Amino acid sequence: MTQTEETTTTGGGRGGGGAKTAMRVIVPLQGVVQGRGGLVLGSIIPCALFYFLQFYLKRHRSEPDPEPTPPDPPAGLHRVQSRLVLSPRGSGGAAHVSGRANSVARQADTPYYVGLKRVSEDPYDVESSPDGVIQLGLAENKLSLDLVQKWLAANARESILGRDLSISGIATYQPLDGLMELKVAVAGFMSQIMEKTVSFNPSQIVLTAGATPAIEMLSFCLADAGNAFLVPSPYYPDLDRDVKWRTGVEIIPVPCRSADNFSLSTTALDQAFNQAKKRGLKVRGVIISNPSNPVGNLFNRETLYNLLDFAREKNIHIISNEILAGSTHGSEEFVSMAEIIDSEDFDRNRVHIVYGLSKDLTLPGFRVGVVYTFNENVLVAAKKMARFSSVSAPTQRLLISMLSDAKFIQNFIKTNRERLRRMYIEFVDGLKQLGIDCMKSSGGFYCWADMSRLLRSYSEKGELELWDKLLNVAKINVTPGSSCHCIEPGWFRLCFTTLEKNDIPIVIERIRKVTES
Amino acid sequence: MTIEVEQPSVELSKIAVSETHGEHSPYFAGWKAYDEDPYHESSNPSGVIQMGLAENQVSFDLLEEYLEHHPQEASWGKGASGFRENALFQDYHGLQSFRNAMASFMGQVRGERAKFNPDRVVLTAGATAANELLTFILANPGDALLVPTPYYPGFDRDLRWRTGVNIVPVHCDSSNNFQVTPKALDAAYSRAEAMNIKVKGLLITNPSNPLGATIQRSVLGDILDFVTRKNIHLVSDEIYSGSAFSSTEFVSIAEVLESRDYKDSERVHIVYSLSKDLGLPGFRVGTIYSYNDKVVTTARRMSSFTLISSQTQQLLASMLSDKSFTQNYIKTNRERLKKRYQAIIGGLRNAGIDCLEGNAGLFCWMNLSQLLEKPTRECELDLWNTILQEVKLNISPGSSCHCSEPGWFRVCFANMSEQTLEVALTRIHQFMEGRKTNGGNLNF
């Protein structure tokens, strides 16, 4: 009887982190010891020993270190980290949980999540709860649900089960990265919402249960724990979770300023890159959202080309989150990263696009996200990772049907855009009456409002005070710029797509309560 | 002379290029062979029969019948408002009605010998995601989980790949039907210690894959004592709980905890899914049931990466809450699986092949060690390859399940029709007859 003695260890990866650090100290030490100098010997060895002692203590401390705070923008309510560090000792000395699990617990107190919680506890309803909190903090689009609903009422059953109501077609194991038919349908949809400026190859698609795992998947594929991505700020709050939580990858914000209409400058990219270098962080890529969230602006062609040049120069990746491409409502043209890369063959390997049906098709509950990559190796890895976040089969069947209904989709895209545009204009006008200006925006479900003149102090503290007043006095939930890592205080994201038209005057009146106090 | 500088290609992460996903093992290679030449009753009767996929197709008709009599389940039940909420619903708490249904179903599968609280149910897109998620929560990169061998080949990927966590095997052997012993547990733990690896938990599969057998109550007690002594977590993957051939033969860790008044239960977490028992792997429905509040909260938040489609939750909530349906389904499914099992065991016995005595699951654990020239992994893989290429059956070699004894194979029987199973048994019979005539001179 042969005993196969094996411990299956991971190949490289984070398991070797400790050993690697040790090596960085040992190797030069060996050089020294081999007789290159007594003075050096006398100084390096104690330093090395001190280093080892620290390292040893770190590894065996019962509580893992908290996440390093980002350098530039203020950390927002993350400051309460120290208060929130939960003791790993549960009842009766129960087994500890991991450092990753502990870091998750800290995020619940940030304004973004506090606001969402308040709304769920006391939601506004025009009839039954007119004094409830109005939700302006969730980037969800309810404006066109009636269209989808009508389609489903007429088509759902057959779409899911087929004409013979057979379950075996959808019940059994399917390719875990999505049915080819759905990939084809999604590729067609993506092309359509981008006004056919570019076509997408279904074979380069990996379907995931939402854009959230799509972004995490790319983070796992393109960076190692301890590496970093550059992300233009302000950026949407959940990106911190999507990129960093389980991967151990860092985000270095690249601040954009109101003076530039919050557009991305190569200078800022360079600065952020160099800063990362100084901190010893290896940058693996840039993540952009286009249309951007929370500002709602589009990247123009020149900026995208500059970004590509930058990525080429540093030999890093670009992730372009284009999940709101179908939710543009202005007159500006939307340019996909796919369009840029079409003509520049060599750099295809560094470009990856994230998409999903949550925003443009207004179906976040169905959980459909897309990783679209030009890189064969990333495609192979992502396909294997898809098993951890696959799209449910009946949902896939349903969407294949829906997306293939060309007439419906065409009408939906057009109508949805019109409704977005009308709400946007009316909402921004309403705010203007209060003396609140918004950054010009061409897409998304929100406006980016400048409330800085309402701050008692021009600081993050002042901003959070105002946020609190808006939540508890005006009873509206908005997202403060600090939750989005904005370096200029006083900016707020207000989502208008969860409102009915009649709600707008109510919202404006409520804000007036605060502006006039 | 111009020197051409080749731009270095942009790099991927270590995880992306590592082999830890394990997809180059024979377990997966056999699937490729099947994909290229799949058996079909009429159009390809000499093709490869897939016996390496643990899928349950024996009770589809029951599901179809239910859907036919409850048409509103496939559409939107509650009508307009129901749909609206549903399409937007991406709360990681999951639909309350669905969580209630899952908790109730899990209780039923255990013959109501254990009760499950819906507030402890965390939903994930499949058990694959549930196991990975728990690993992220319970262990740091570089730490380890103990896993008894032989184990499901997918664990190498699910528990280790993106998490950076190691697996330290707990060796079991045929001398006691591959049951876990305190001695083996201690030995594995010591081995980890010697390698300076921190053990954070033990993961058991009950009923076991690939053994096709339930873990005995006394062994569960020993396991619970062990994890308490070492102050580590226990994950019990009970994905095959509804596939035990008789309800009383399966003892869930939940029952053992109940008998101990839930003392020290915060270290215990159960993984479940509808992929095997209900035969719905395509739906991607998994759950983590944890007795630890912090793990529940954390798992819930992390489930954002692997939410179940709200439409699917809605579809299944009513079906799983329908007690008359579920009771009948569970009972009938068990009976049919038992029948299949008896058919394959009988057929193998006629061919002179013994199997481990099993009482659950969608597969049997077959012993072909007597056919090996030498008791080595290489000989086992040669035999596996012969069976794949000549007998045209894709079965799973024990080595891909990290079995310490060569010669064992996992053979699935529930993912095909009865007729196909007959064909497979005939082929095996012929193969064994062929070996007898050759006087055992074939080299494996």
C-alpha cells in the first residue's frame, strides 16, 4: 500500500509572501557575512535581526493588521476603523476568522452604507409613508421597468422552459462561463447600445453573476496581492469592495478636479504612478468607468488614446467599466475602449472591458455581468474563475429571448434614454432653483452636485455634517463625495432614477429646508 | 544594423498563470475525451459513456410535473408589483421567502431531525462558491484546511486557487472503509505544524464524494471533539444529503450539534446546494448555513460576488415551500437512486468487481486494485486510460481524488438513462472477460 505523502500547496501566490520578504534580507546578509566588511557586518546584522523580530511578531499576532489607508484623499468615515476592530474572540474562545473577514466588518459604518440602511428602515412612499427617507443614493434605474415587465408578462414562461416545458434543458450543468447563445445575444446588445460603432466577439466574453464579480475576477487575473490599480477619483463606493476585499490588491486614487470638469489628466496619472512607486507598490493597471460614476462624464477619444499611451509606456493593463454605456442621455458621443483598440493591434492584450445588464437593461436582480477581454490568457483564466459566480440557467434562457427580440430592444433603448434625459434635465433644473449647480453630465443615473457653499467648514468634516443634515433633516439619502474619494469637499451624488416625476418637487422642497437654514 | 527592442508583453497575476485550478488532471482530461466522442443511444452507440459527472437526472420528471401543474411559478406569480421588486432585488440577504424555503427543505431532507433558522441561511451561486467563500472567511493566505482523502477533485481549485489557502490531506484507507479516525486527524494536524502551516479548519463531505457513503454518528462525534480540541472550524459539505438512499442512514452534523445542545457550535458551518439533490446544477443555488453570527454577517456581505438571480429565487421559493411536493420528491428520489445503485453494484459484481459498500450519492467507489500490475499511481492511470480509450467509459481515477491507495475509481450512475447504464455494465463485463482469457498478462 503506497502512501502518497503530499501537501497540496499553492503555486507561488500569496502563500509565499513571507518567505519572499525574508529572502530580501537574507541574501544581502549572506553577502556581508562572506567577509565584505566588519563595519557593515556590525550594523546590518542587528538591523536584520530587528527586522526578523518584527516580521515574526507580525505573523504570530492574533489580530491581523488593518488595511493600509490610501495616501491622498481623506479616508472618510474609515477613520472609525480603530473603534470598529472586532475582537476575534467570539463566545467561549471560538476559532478566529481571517483578516479578510475582519476587514469586511469595518465598512458598515461609512455614509454610503449608513444611508442605505436608513432608507430601508424608513422608506418614503407617497401614500403610506410621505415622511420617509427618499432614496437618492442608489444608482438603479426604475424609469423603464414597465417596458421590461410588459415583455415578460407576454413572453416569460416559454422563454425559460421552452415550448415543451422541459426542465432538462436548463437544469443540467451548463458551461460555467455562460451559454454561447447568451454571449451572442449580449455581444449584439452591447454593440447596439454603443450605436454600432464597434462589434463585440462573443468568444471573448465571460458571463458572470453581475459586474461586481467581473471586476473582482479581473483584479485576481491582472494583479497579485499587494499590487495596485490606479483609479481616477471620484469613483463609486463599491469599487473599493470589488477590487480590494478578497484579492489584497490596493487602489491608488488619481484625483480629478472640478477645474478640469473632473476629467482625467495624464499628469495626474504620472504623479499617482510615481507615488505608488515611492510607496513600493507595483501598479498593474488603470481602472476607468466610462460613463463615469459618480460624475457622469464621458471619456473623449483623446483622453482614451492618452490613457492607452500611458498604459503602453508603463506596460500595464486598462480595465474599462462601461456598464452605463446604454444609459447616456446627452448629446456627447460615447467612445468605447473597444473602439480605440480596434485600430491599435499590439496593445489588445492590455485592454479589458466590464459590462453588465444591471444598469442598461435595468435588471440588477438577475445578476448578469460581462468580462470582455482581448487577452487570450486572461480569457482562459477568467473562464475558469467564472464557476464561482455563474449566471443562473433559467435567467440566461429568459435573457436570450429578450435580447433577441430586436424590436423590443430597439424601442427599449430609445425610450429609456429619452426618459433618462427628461428626468435629468428636470432634476438639474430643480437644483438650480436652489442655487445648486451640477457638473455637466452625459450619462448615468445621477447628477454630481456642488453643495460646497452650503458647508459650514470647507472640509470633509463639513461635508459629512451637511450629509447628515440632508439625511436626518431633509430626509433624503445622498452620497457624499468623500465616500467616492473626491478630494474637493462639498460634492454630492444624487440619483434621480428611482424617483417618479412628481417626486422631484418634493425632493427640492426638502433640500430647501437645509439650504435656507 | 537596427536593434529591435521587443516590448515585454503585459503580465498577468500569479493566480492567473498558476496551475492551482487543477484542470490538467485526468479528472478533467476524461471529460474532454467524452466531449469529443459522446455516447448516444442511436447516433453514436460506440461513443464514450460519461461516468465521471456526478449529476442527478433520475427525477426530472417530478420537477416537470410540478411546473406543469403550477404554471405561475415559471412566470411572475405575484403579478406586476412582484416582478418590479424582483427585477431590482439585489439584496444580499436574499428573498425571505426563498430563505424560508431553503431552511424548510434542509430540515425535511434530514427527516426533521434538525431545524434550520432562515436567518442563518446565506445564499451563493452554487456550492462551489460557498466553499470558496467560507475558505476566504475562515483562513488567511498560507493557512490550511484539513480534508480527508479521497476527496472531490474540485476542492483543489475551490479551496486553494484564489484564496491562497493550502489543503493538508487527512489520509484514510480501505482497512476501515476509508473512515476518518482521530489518529489520522491528529497525524495530519501534526504534519501541518511541522511544515509551519496554521490549520484553520477541517472540511468534511457528508455523504462523502467519492466514497458514496455517509459518515457514521460516532465518527462525527470524534470529528467534533477534534475540532473543539484544536480550536478550529468545521465545514460540513452536505450537498448529497438528499441523495442518501434512506433518510435514517444519513446523520447531519446539525443533529450531532443538537444532541450536544449546540455547545461550541460557532465553529460549525454547513454547505448545501440544490445541484445534486434536486438535479438543478444549472440554476446555481448554494447555501452556507453557519452557527456563527460573525461568519453569517461576513458571508452575507461577501456573497455580493456570487448572488443568486432573484428570478431563480422566486421560481424556486414556491416549489420548495410546497411540502407535499418536496416530501414526495425526496422520498421518490432516494428510492430511484437506491435502485440505480443496486443495479450497478449487481452488474459490477457479476463482472467480478467489488465496490465499497455505499449508501448515498450519485456514484459508487469501485475497487480495481487487483488489476494493477504494481500498486502505483502510474499503473492506476494506465488502467484508467485503457478504460477510457478501449472500454470507452470515462470514470474518475482515485489518484485525482488524492486517494492514498491506487486502484480505486469513482463511477457515476445517475447522469444517464437505465439503458445507457446497462450498456456501460455490458462493456465492463466484456472487458473483464477479456482480461480473464488473456490470463492476466495485460500490463497496467
